[in-house]
Amino acid sequence: MIFDCPEGEADEYAVSCDYGTVNPASFGLWGRYGEVWYRIDEYYYSSKREGSSRTDEEHYQGLCELIGEREVTSVVVDPSAASFIEVIKRHGKYNVKPAKNNVLDGIRQVSTALKAGQIKICRVCTDSLREFGLYRWDSGGRDIPVKENDHAMDDIRYFVTTVLNGAEDNFFVIASSR
């Protein structure tokens, strides 16, 4: 399930972010090649691993470096990261929106997308690959994941629920006269 990055420019780019200052910040850069989205690069900053915290502005600079000169259609961010969403909005460079955050449904959607080959993780995304191996469920009989080693997993979930499957839950009504 580990892939080389496709060559050439993608048809579309998007970024997913799980923001953290004490906990790690994980941002995934996604490129769509045909019908498949590849996680082609990532920004992962752990204050515990690095020995110092970063501010919203420093994480924003990391986001800009991750994106480079690419045009991204959207940056989806953990909805609880209001201050980081505001920083992105104030810079006015990217279209930012809060991610959909239904955990159990999102985990199912990620599993389905991986099995169907709709998303693929490139080998350069080492922190994502590491977290896939560490992700686990609560052993106390509750149907919830353990909230550790899950930051890249959360940003992948945000991507799948908000970008890949974002239009699936739109509801509309059409009325017609009888």
C-alpha cells in the first residue's frame, strides 16, 4: 500500500491539516492524477520530538513551504483549530474551510477509499506511514480509536471526508406542482 509519487503535475492539489501546538501538526499535500488522489508530501511537526513549539504563523510558513508554487483548490483544517483557520484566512492566499469531523464515519470512509484505490500514500510521507502502523482501537470495549499517534490519520480523514467525499452528503429538495 506504499507508492512512488507520480511524475509530472497533478490535475488538482489540496491540503488537509490536523493542527497542533502541544500535539503534532500534520499537513498532507494531495495531488489528483486522473481519478486517484496521492498524498505526495507532508509537513509533520512534533514539538516533543523537536524540543520546541511553533506558533500559528510558523505553522502557516510550513504550510506555504509544503505547497510551494502549486495552486491548491482547498486547505481543509481541523474544525477545532479556529486560530489557525483565521491565520490562513487573513493571509488571503488559500481557500480554507473547516473539515468534516465525524470520526467513526470518517475512519470507514478512509478504509473504503484505501481499499478502492481512490487514495494512495507515497513513500515520502514517512510520518503518515509510521502512524498507520501505530493506530489502534480502545481495548476497553468501546468503538473508538486511541487518541495518540493519530495526527496524520486525522488529517487523512479530513481529506477523505471533506475533499474526496465532500459532495456526497449534500442534501437538496426539489418541489414540483401536482
